[in-house]
Amino acid sequence: MDAEGENPQKEVAENSETEEEDSPPCCSPAAYKRCCCTWNIYWKALVWLTIVVAYLLFGGLIFAAAERPNELMEIQLASTTRDTARTNITNMLIDLTSCNDAVCMEEIESVVDNISELVSAFQEIPSEANPIWEYGPAVYFASTVITTIGYGVLAPATAQGQVLFIFYALIGIPISLTFLSILGEILSGFINRPIARFIARRKKRGAKINVALVRLFVALSALVCGLILFIFIPALIFTAIEPWSYGEAVYFCFVTLTTVGFGDFVPAQGTATSDTSTSLRGLYTVATAVWTWIGLAFVSLLITEIQNLSRAVGKSVTQCLRRWKHRKSGRAEIELHGDHTPRDKSPYAGGEN
């Protein structure tokens, strides 16, 4: 009777299992939950992308408004001083035609000193043809602020710009880190989901798999692909646009993506890009900023994979130590009792009273 009573329940269970197997994967609760989680992180990334873009545009607006008037005053002052110095040098050269040799040598030295002072004083002063604090460069400056790259070539010179920088960085850096962590999580999902399926299938087939070795392979593969996509290939593009060698371009890419930002090499600052039109220079600046953000997301992914590798290695080492300790304790027990029968360690084991 019991066997007959259990048969319908077994048939129902088997039918439900076959229905679940025959049903499409997207209809299962696990797949539905996985799809919802995937779309949730995409929506979250879209929301934070909107926040970052709006914050960068706002930063470019306030920094341009704070620094552009001061830049225009410096340009006007530099133009006036250049004209005055040019007039003085011209007059000195005219006077050289009516002097003797000794006086001429002194006048020539004075002219050389004036020219050297003029060049050293105005070689870093912006010009009207290549302004620094227009809206586009100000947005790029805001991007270097919240990503903590900070090349140092462009910095606020006024008191209000410096105060705005402090509050802008205090709010923008957490926004940037949050957005980059979400991007790193998305990229990590693209890599870890296939790896998890591969490990699960191998375990179902009864095959032994070393998770630490798999994580090491994933980390090395991500490192190699990232170096090619975000350093070596962009370095070729920078070499074609900037007056840099390939080694200098690789060095710049590495310094930028590690957020070291020495400032010895900065894009869109040389004569090669200053001679181009404003629209092309702005497009180049935007493309550089997009490359920087995606590259920083790759760095976040790489850090995540290194953390996963360290966890897997730690777990593998712990398991090895446990097996070694278990074998050592088993050998010690055999040597102690002289037989191969394990001794019952329970306090309730039978014995003489």
C-alpha cells in the first residue's frame, strides 16, 4: 500500500521535472531573476552615466565662467606687453646703427637679454588662437579632476576657481568611483558568467577542476587583452596625432590609466593639434575622455579579477593545508596505536568502567 501511495507523488515530481526541463530557460525562476539583475545593473549604469555626463557639463560651465575672464585679461596684458617689448627692441636695433663697437656690444647684450626675458615670460601665456579655458577644455579639465588624474598643465588660477575646484572634487570623485565600479561590475559579468558555467558543467561531469588556475588564466587573459585594447592600439593613434614617439605614447597611456598623471605628456596641447580647427580639436578631446573612462573601467575590472584570483588561491591553499593536516593526524594516530583502525574520539565511546 505504501509503495502504491508513493508512486503518484513520484510521477508528479518526475512530470514537473520534465516540464521544467522542456520549458524554455527564460521561463525558469532562476533565469528570470538573472535577467532582472542584469537589466537592473544596466539601468543603474545608464542612470550613473547620465549623472556623470551632466556633472561634467556642469563642471565645464562653472570652471569656464570662473577662469575665462581672467584668461582674457592675461591675453590682453600679454598682447600689450609684447607690443611694447617689440617696439623697445626695434628702437634698440635702430640705435645700434649709430654707435661705436664697445657701445654696440653692450646694446646687443641688452637686446638679447630683453628677447630672452620676453620669450621666458610669455611662452606659457595663452593666446587667442589657442585658448585654455573655453568650454570644451574646461569639461576635459573637470573629467581629469573627478577621475583624479590631474595632469597639472591646466589648473585654476583665480580664488573663486580654486574654491569651486575643492567642492567640485569633493562631490565628483565619489560619483566617478561609483560609476567606474558599476562599469567594472558589468565587464566582470561578461567574463565571469561564462567561466561560472564552464566550471559548473565540468563539475556536473565529475571532472576535477582547479578554480585558482582558471582564475589565473582569466586574470592574465584580461590583462593581455586590456593592454592591447587600451594601451598599445591607442598609443598608435596618439602617435599619429601628437608629436610623440610610440614609446612616449605608451608611457602616456599607462600614466593616464593608472591615474598617476605626471603631466609631462598631455593630449591636445601641442602644436600639431593647435593648428587644427576648433571642432576637430574638440572631437579629439571628447574621444580622449571616452577612452580614459573606458580604460579606467578596465582597470577596475582588472582589480576585481585580481581579488577573485586571490580568493581562489587562498581557498585552494586552505584546502591543501586541511588535507595535509588530516593526513598528518591520521599517520600520527596509526603510529600511536600501532594498528590501522581509527580510534573513536567520541567521549561516548565504549570502554572499561
